[in-house]
Amino acid sequence: MSPGTSSERGTRESPFHDQARVYVQAGRGGGGSLSFRREKYIPKGGPDGGDGGDGGDVVLVADPGLRDLSNFRSRHEFKAGSGRPGLGSNKHGADGDPVELRLPIGTQVLDEGGQLVADLASVGARAVVARGGRGGRGNRHFATPVRRTPRFAEVGESGEGGWLELRLKLVVDAALAGLPNAGKSSLLRRISNAKPKVADYPFTTLAPVMGTVDGPDGRQLTVVDVPGLIEGASEGHGLGHEFLAHLERAQLLIHVIDGSETGPLERFRLIDAELAAYGAGLDERPQIVVLNKVDLGAAAPFELSDERIVRVIALSCATGEGVDELMRALFQLCPPRLESEKDELEAQGLVDFLVYRPRSRRRHPFRIYRTDRGFRVVGEVPEEEELAEALAQAGARSDSVIEIVGKDKKR
């Protein structure tokens, strides 16, 4: 049986799902009540119809315990509860139950037009993607000195709904890139807690694998390994560029080359060309060049003047030679994510990206924008408590800079 057949490879890991399409529907608001007060000694009491409850929202939450989007393989529709109708005696109907969809950190949400709606890039990030309909007002709201017995009440509004595209882009500090069988999986096993499959044939790794690297000071880094690239991947050869989206958020690329073979510069340029063909700035990212497998022979010299190459390290995953040097370099070259957040946002074009659009049931005309310094509130600013809630849903922290802009000022 030839190398790489299913019996030699054994049982493959479960498929990695980094895309999904779901339909979300917020709940409809309950109708207002058409009712009049009727008691034994008050035969002609006034209107006392209560308001209907608001429909439930559809909320997305970033959950660090989730690995991918496999939860959405079999279920594609999610509907929140409708508000209950109002009752007599001014009784308000109950609000509909919301629906909360938990997604892995790094999930981007796009609407049917392909516009980015939310980017759940941090633990606990939340986004309301469909607002429940507002409950209708009971007839008591429509009583006037002239019209004392209004015989009508509002119908609850429909909730928002539509198809959403979910795309996962892992949030990592560093990412491994290189040709198949260069030793990326072995390196990830050496430096992190990940246990990817390792074998002496190409394309052992069929899906992204993420590991955590522990530093001497208690700090941790996340590193991802994706299936190896081959020449022509941009044209669909090999596994193509299917998983390169998971390198886009990495601060640093670890370019792994088999140092026991000749021509390391040619193999570096081959992968570099595929990164450039993919785009998203991957060919501009700082890189550590790792010459692996030096235990099999002295590594060929790697001499290339390129400002992107911040370190060249020869090592052996088999013996551990040079691994400590690589780990020190990782913690030196990957600043804490909070410090690099501004640069990351600028690189992704998200400095002024609208991360949350509070379409309030009471229609307060304001929006919240994320900026390079924090958050910007534009429009008619609501009361302090409501503003604080909206900012919290947008991802603002206690130390975030909040800029208030009047509705008549330029955005």
C-alpha cells in the first residue's frame, strides 16, 4: 500500500469548520391590549389596556471554549421568542426570550450584502445581530380629553431577521507557515501544549491546530499551525489557500524550512510567493525563519537581506537544539496583544469600523464607532445608564476612551 493511504494514516481528526451560514429571526413584539376598566360600581371605567412585551433579540457571544463552527453543521435557523400581548388592568405582557449563539473567538459576521456586521475578536465580546420587535401600546396610551374611550391598540412590530455568514479567523500571536513535511507540527508539539499528529509524509496536518506557549514570567502566547502550502496553492493545488485566513490576525509568522535539504532560499521564496498571492498583507508580516532538522546535517546557509526577517534560528525538534532560543524570540517579538491592538486594527482597516449599531426599540438615533483610541458616540446621546449598556455591548472596558460627538458635528 502506498504511503499516505488511509490505513497508514489511521483515524483522521474531526473536520475543522471555519465557515457557516445561519438564518436568525428576532421575536415579534406582543400586541397592546384593547381593554376598559369594568368593576361593579364603575360600569364605564376608562381604558386600561396594557402594553405588549418586546420580542427577544438574537445575540452572538464569543466563547473561548469553542474550537470551530461545527455546532452549526446541522442547525441553521435560530428564532427568538415573541413578546406576550398586554392584558387589561394595565398589565404589561412579558418580553420574548432572547436567543444567544455562542461562537469561537475570532468569528466575523457578515450580512447578506457581504458587509461586516461584527467581529468577535475578544473573550466575551457580544453583538446583537437582530433586534426584537417593539411591543404595541395598549389603548390607555391613546386616551385624550376628547377621545376618552379609544377602541384601538397598537400591533407589535416584527423582529429583524436575515441570513448571516460566519467566518472564523483564529486570533493568535504567531502562526507557522511552510512547505508540507517541513516539521511545523513537530515544532508546535515542542513549544506548546498542542498535540498535533506527526508523521513522515506530506499533509499530515489537514486542519488548523492551535497551541499555547508558556513563558517564564507566566505570560502565554498562542501559536497556530495550518496545513502546508505547495507551489500553485493560489491556483487550488494541494490544499490551496483554504486555511490561510487563520494567519491574518497573527502578529508574527514562523517560516519553517527543512534545513537538512539544499536550497532553503528557493523554498522560502516559493512560500513567500504563495503568501503574496493570497493577499491580506501576509507577505508583509514580520517573520522568524526556522531552519529545522539540523540534527540530520548542518543547515545550509540562509543569507537574505529582507527587513521582514527579524530572526533566523537553526534548530532540531528531535533533539531540542535551538528550541529555547526560538521561544525567547517569540516572547520578545510578540508584544502583549493590548499594546499592539491599535496597530492590529489599523492593519485590518477597522480603526473607525462600526462594531455595533444600537437600533433601539425606542429608536434613539445614535451610533457607536470603534476608533484607534477607544469608542466614539455619534448622534443624540441617551441617558448615562443606557449609554453605558450600549458601550459594554460594543466591547468597551472601564479604561476605554469614550468620545462624545454631537449629531450636527462632522463624523
